[in-house]
Amino acid sequence: MQTFRYSRWDGSQQLALDADQVLSELADDLLDHGDLRRALQRLMQRGMQTQPLPGLQDLLRRLRERQQRTLNQYNLDSIIDDLQKRLEEILETERHGIERRLQETRDRVPRTGDQGDPQGNPQGADQDQGSDQGQDGDQGMPRGPQAGGQRPQGQQGQQAPAGQRSPRRGQSGGQQGPPEPGSQGEAGEPADAGAFSQEMAEQMMQFLERLAEEKQQYLDQLPQDPAGQIQRLQNYEFMDPEAKRKFDELMEMLKQQVMDSLFQNMMQGMQGMTPEQMEHLKEMLRQLNRMLKDRLQGKEPNFQEFMEQFGDMFPGNPQNLDELLEQMQAQMQAMQSLLQSMSQAQRQQLSEVMEQLMQDMGLRQQLMEMSLALDQLFPQERPERYPFRGDDPVSLQEAMRLMEELRELAELEQAVRAAQQRGEIERIDTEQVRDLLGEEDAQNLERLKQIEKLLEEAGYLKRNGNRLELTARAMRKIGQKSLQDIFAQLKKDRFGNHSLDRRGAGRERTDDTKRYEYGDPFFLDLEETLMNALQREGVGTPIKLAPDDFEVYRTEHLTQASTVLMLDLSRSMGLTGRFPAAKKVALALSSLIKTQFPRDQLYIVGFSEYAQELKGDGLQLVNWNHWVSGTNMHHAFMMSRRLLSQHKGGTRQIIMITDGEPTAHLERGYAYFEYPPSLITIRETLKEVQRCTREGITINTFMLERTPYLMEFVQQMAKINRGRVFYTSPDRLGEYILVDYLSHKRRKIS
């Protein structure tokens, strides 16, 4: 058993689209422009009002809001600020480590006059020092600021920095370090242990103090920019293990972020990359550059072979070289956008840091070649500069993620604008909308995409090849809506319910009954007839009928009307905005006749330079003439008279909707135009009015403008035809026309 739950409406509920409401939303646009495809595009652009469904305009607004939130939240300059902060912390740790190491050595090394350790062992200091020398390599005797743990050498013409010339023991030349504990004299006899320990301690302390001073000076002389500091610290041998660990972590993090920013997480596990893996990466870049060179020379590289060798480095699994190159170019473009979005000083510092890191990894030359080749294969516009103005700090990796997000927002915005212009809503990626904006916007987009399918399933649209067309059912629905709109203020009227003194050409039975009178159509109501007899004779059989017992259905006698609606399609109707209202009236009149007066005949004739009969769906799709001037009433009256001549009985009438006087007429089958109207045009048009009058055709005119030329012409036409003239405006046009039509549609209940 199906159950239903009801809750208060909070705006988040999704209602199923109703095909009738969708068609109703389309109706006015179809009447205004007559282009079904464009009407659908505009509906998807603005959304629906009868059902809460945001359109593509709302989607664009949401995309702009999402972009602004990102720009107002983050501060790109924090990338360098964070790097400088980390470097300052490393330098501070190293300085404190140098001082701490120096103080620890002072506390352990005995000076001249000391009596040894508390236990009376004068060699305790030597034992401590020897033990200290065994920790962490030569940390007991710190070395100068050189990479790789090598002491500065004065050989081969390479002079070490001042104060760092401390050759290894046993080397000739330069200042000798303190002697090794337990060393023997020249004669092979052991030296005096106590005297040697004291001398060695003094030398070691002097060496350590001098080395500490040199390292502090080295740190004081570091450049102010992060790139220069990183370069110099890579050639520096840290005395403090914690400072060394922090610097190594910083370098690994920067390498990982640079690789991620360049290859979009292609290199997973960059941290701790072995030399073999790094060489594998370099080989991949060499092969990729070779393929790029081949492509520039017009050759087709072997992409499949490349992927077999390096496919593990591309988690996205690109299907061809173009897809791979587009991804890499997009990433390069994102990096350029990031740099352009930073301040000039910060941009320069980040560029120098990245170049330094790529140089250290041995990738700089290969990456430069790849970037130049990509620029030739995929010429790009100037990178987008985003005005970040927030406060939240970001890392380089997070900043690249923001660049990617902003790029996707820009691409999605471009796709939405293309859908607005060309109706290609299917090209908008729903999953991308879901990732960037959320589930609600993705569901609204899916509902917009379902509109065409919904109308097709409801029988309102059909496809003729690649063209969409309205069905007859949709046309009737649009006509009914037009009728409802026009008669919204006339609901209290039971239009058409007027008396008529003479019989019409046909009869229709009603649901009311009456006692039979001589001459009435014999539409017998048997049930009421038998009841009349029983009431007269009483209950019993057989039932005897008398003439007064017969009950018959009442009938109504209707006049039959044949009408031509002449619709002005001239440029002035469209330029002044009067055409949509006139077109809506034509549809409403058509719907009224088809639904309530099926025996009547309605023709619609549109006229501008020439006149034409609008048949089938022609009325829904017709539009005013944008290019040719002319209001050829002469041709329109001629065509209307020919159409009405097919009907001999009932009312025959022409209803003309126009905003201007006749400015064209036919001569030998061709339109002759002149403005202001020529006397020939006026004369030929009035001659056609006289022909209509002689054939009993009434002409009723609805004027949407009161220019002197039009008023003078209409007055002459009214004198000839004796028809009526209405001066009205587009918002009252439908009410006047249809009420007038119904006043000719009278009936009498007999």
C-alpha cells in the first residue's frame, strides 16, 4: 500500500515538471516571435515561474557568486609569506643550535688550571670529547658550511670561505686541528696523557668558537629573498640536527608542490623519490619533448609506445597525445594565472624559487623545452589575472587547486553562455556543476535538460529531422491559453448567450426538456414521457399515452458565421510592440471558434507587402515582416473576399487588426509601395471594400493607432461598408474583438 507524507514547503523540495505548465510558459514567447527553438532557449535561460525552476541566468549568477567567494577568501601572497616564515624558523633553530652546542662544549672541556672531573680523573674531558666525536659523524668537531659533509679544502685553486679552512688530520698545509686523543710521539712513546688532554681541549675549544662565529656570519650574510636563501642553505652544513631536518622537510614539500603544480598530481609519491624514479621522470620528459618536436614537424608520434613505458605516471589515462597535451597546457596556464594574480614582488620570488628547485632536480631544461613546444602547439591568450583580496593563507599546492577551480568555473560559465546563445544545454556537464556548485544546482540543470523530452512525451512536440515542431494538440492548448488570458476580466459574462429572433441554419439538442408542441423537432425523452403518463393515469399496465404526455428535448438554433481575421504583419506592428497582442487575439479567436462554434469557419490572412493565408501551424509561427515595408490592404481584402465567397449562408465578416493606413496595392500582380499613401493605393483599396459590401461582407476594423491618414481612410471605409470601427490599445484588443464576434453569435432556446 502506497503511503504519502506531507511537510511544510521550505523551497528545497523538487516538484515534477508539468508539461501543460511548461507549454503555458512557452506560449507568450511563441506568440511574440513564432520561433519554437528560440522560445525553448529563452525558457531555459529565464527558468519557470509557475514552478520554481531556476534557469541558466540563475546558474550564471551562482557561478559568479562562487568565484567571488573564492577571491574574497584567500590571499595568494601568503605562499611566499609562509615560505619566509619557515625559513626564518629554520635559521632561528640553527642559530640557537650553534649557541647551545658551543655552550655544551664549554661545559665539558676543562680549561687550564682545572683539576679534572669530580672524580679526580683529569682525562675525563678527553673521554667525553672522544665520545662526543663519535656521535653523528664529526658533530663533536663541527665542520664548515659546505654541502655533503666535506670540510672546505684549499686544493686545486678552490679557496674555502674565510675561517673554514680546517683540513682533515694528517693533511699538510693550513691550520691543524686538535690532535687525536691517544696519539703517539715521533719516537712512538705515548705522550703525557694529562698534558696532552689539556692542550687538545684548548685547541678544540678555540676551533669550535672560531667555527661557530663563521657560521653565524654565514647566516647573517644570507640573501633576503627566499630563492637566494634556499640556494645558499643547500650548500650549508647545519650544526643543529633539528634545523637540518626542518630544511630537508621544506625542500621535499616544495619539490612535491612544484611537481604537483606542473603535472597535476601526475607524480604521486614525489616525497622520498629514489634516484631511479627521478631518472625515470627525466626520461619521460625527454621522450615527451621528442614527441612534441615530432608533432611540430608534422610527424605523428607513437603515443601508444610512450604510454606503455610511462603510463604509470598518468593516473588520468589520457587516450591520445592531444588529450595529454591539453591537460598539461591547462596546468601550465594555471601556473601562469597564479603568477599573474600575485603581486610583482611575490611573483618574482616564487618564480625564482621554482626555477631553483627545478634546477636542483635537473628538470629545468626539459621543462623549458616542453613549455615552449606547448605554446607553439596550443597558442593561448594572456593568462587570466584573478584579484584575490582575502586573508586566508594558502600553500602553493592549495593555490594551484584554486587556479584549477577558477579555470573550471570559467569553462562552465562559457558553456552556459554557449547554451544560452545556441541552445546547446546538453553540453553543460552536470557532474561539473555538482562538484562546483552542489547537488541542488545539478538537479535544476537536469530538469531543464528534460523539458524537450517532457513536451515530446506529452504530445506537444514532434521532430522533423533536426527540427522541432508543435503538434496540433499544442496549438489548441496555446489557443486556449490565449483565450483564457483575454477573457480573464470577462468571467462574469456568459458570452454567446444572446437572443435571436429568427432561426438559424442548423439545430442542436440541449439537455433541457419541454412538453411537445406542434412543429418541434421530435427529440423524444422517453423516460419523462412515461412518467407524465403515469402521473396522469396512475400506476398500472398497460400505460396509455396521450399527446400531452410527450416530452421532448429543447433545441437551439444557431447562426453560422464565416470570418476572415486580417492580421497586419507590417514592420510598424513589430517595431511598436503591437504585434504580439494582435497575434494572441488571432489564436484566441481560432480557439474559441474551434471549441465552441465548430460549424463556423475562420480564415486568417496576414498582410504586409503581400497578403497570405495562414494555415495549420502557420499562425503560431508567423511573425511580422522585418525587412519589407508596405501595408497592402488591397491584396488582403481581395483574398478575404475570395475565401468568404465559398460560403453562401450565415454571417460573413472580416475583422481587420491594423495600426496604419494602406501604403501598397497590387498592379498586374506586383505590389506597388508608396509612403505617404498615394491616391491610387487609397482608391484601389476602397474599390475592394465596395466589392466586399456588394457581396454582403461586413468589415469591422480595430485600429491600434490614431494617425490622421489612418482615421481618414477608416472613416471612408465605414461609410461604404457600414461596418464598425474600434479605437483600442494592445492591452484591450482581445476583449473588444471577441466580444464583438460573440455579439454576432446569437442563439434562441425554442
